[in-house]
Amino acid sequence: MARVPVIDPKTATGEAAELLNAVQAQLGITPNFIRVLANSPQALAGFLGLYGAAAGFAIDKATQERIALAVAEGNGCQYCVSAHTAIGRHAGLSNEEMTLNRQGSSSDKKAAGAVGFAKALNEHLGEVTAAEFDAARAAGLSDGELVEIIAVVALNIFTNVLGKATRVEIDFPKVDLMTGKREALA
């Protein structure tokens, strides 16, 4: 059961209503985590700002989804693994590729560098080694792309923490975690 109510876009008012309507118009759906985030229109606006900026990143949407899967799996967020599996399919990722992504890799060399770097950032809370930076650069990632990966990881850690802390109801086809981490403590 969710710890924070989902805001119904039909009854929302003010800035929350405007933001929820914008999400619905852009995505065609209003995911539950967005509806939970709408409890603070300022937090939702901040999330949407970074999410919108990521659309212009050099790191393509498919690789952003690969990163999201690696981070969600690493953080044991079943909501986010489920959501990004569905979104990853729309971005053209196969089930096999998404399994690799959740393990911190990819069948594509450059994407593997991005996902591996993202996994290291997440696991070590940003304290990555010079070797991890070098491996990402050796995979063909530029300094700008490395900064974008950091931003994508931060955005996904935020959504993982939100999903787990609030116990938001999964409104995507459920995907089990590979790691066996519990979604949330009782």
C-alpha cells in the first residue's frame, strides 16, 4: 500500500494539475510515481525539468533506459525496473539486452561502457575510480557524455528512492528483481 497518496489528475488543482496534464499530453499516460510526486508540484517540476533536459543529451534514449535499468536493479526498486522495462521496449531494447543492462552491461560496446560506468557510480555513490573513468573513455564516451551519465544516474536514484520510500503501486507490467533485494521493508 502506498505511503503517500497518488494525486488524481482529474481532481488536481493549480500547478499540480498543470504539470499532470502536461505529462498526460506528452506521454499519453500519467504514471503513479508522477502522481505521487505531484504532492509537491515543485519537486515534480524539478524532476520534469531534468527529465526534459535529458531528451537533448548526446546519450541516446535507449542508453538512458539501459542506465535506468542498471540503477533500478542495483537499488532494488521493482517499480522502476518494471517501468523502465516497458519504456526500454519502446526504445527498441530486447529482453536479452535489458537483462544484460540490469546486470550492468550491454551487447553494444559503447553502451556497455555507459552502463558499467553508471553501475559503478550507483554502487559507490559517485566515488568511482580512475580505472572506471578510463574504461568508460576507452568505450568511446566523451567527457560531456560522462557528465550526462552522472545526471541520468542521479535522476534515476531520485526516482528509485521515491518509489521505494512511498511504496508507489506498480502500474506497469510487473518485473521481478534479479537481485532478490526487497522492494520495501514492512
